[in-house]
Amino acid sequence: MSQTTLCIIDMQDYFIETAHHCVGGVLNEIKYAKKHRHDIVLVEYGDRYHQSDPHPLSKTITPIVNALKRYSKVFNVLKFRDGGGELILEELKTQSRPMDKFRLVGVNRGYCIMETAQELKASTSKYNGGKAGIVEVVRGATWCSYPRDSIAQLQQQHISLVNQHRRVAVVNNKLS
């Protein structure tokens, strides 16, 4: 059975203003990942104008931070461009973690999630003994400025657009 890694992309104050409706879906995926002891990678977009002092462009939103507290299988990645797939793979390799299957949630499906998914799909085999990884983008837990374009691009790259896991109780963007 393959090990799944949940990748949470750019759920930061700076980006979330127009994407607040996907927070409940992301929290749902976090709860599922924790219940099944999956690895979680929190990817934050960095302030590219201050790379000599690396830090995120803005903070990950509080409901996500709170949901990840006290969970030992969380790994952090700071990126300075849209794609973060190579950085995710490098972090998982450094931590000796499996790289079989990835579920991507967050913002923006047409840019950062798309490029991260493409990088994961193209590069997993070189980090994983020649074995290609499975990459899924989760509907309802992602936001996209151009949804139709991104769906077509995902399909062309053989990246699955999948439904959320069975919903768990998420009330006012908090896990119950």
C-alpha cells in the first residue's frame, strides 16, 4: 500500500482573501491525513525580495496552523517561485520519508498548485528509485482563478483532479 503525503500549498494571509471558501476543504484533508498518520508538507511562498533573510511572504492562516499543532509528521518548505515540487521531494528525501502519492490542496490551482503537481509528476521517480509517484489535486480544497484552464492542464499532464475524502466536521473553519 502506498503512503500518501498531503501537500498544503500557500495557505497564507496574502493569498487567502479571494480563496477563503477552500479553507474548510483543506481542514477536512488535514483531519483525514492526521487520522491515517500521513505525512503533511506545509509549503509557504517566500518573500523573494528578501531571500538573504528567508521568510514567508505572509503567515499561514491560523486555522491551518492550529490544525497542524502537535502533529509530528509535518514538514515545512519555503519556496520563492510558483512550483515547489522539487523542494518537497528534497525535504522528504532528507527526512527519509516515502514519496509514493501526493494530494495537493491550497491556492492557486492555476499556478502554484499546477506547477508543483507538474514537478512532482516529472521528478518523483528520480527521488524514488525509478518509481513514478501518483499526484492528485483535491477539488473543493483548492482555489483557482481560471478553473477550466487548470482542469485541462491537469488532465494533459495525467494529474488527477479528485474529490475530497469523506467530509469530517469542520465548523467555522475549525476542526471539531
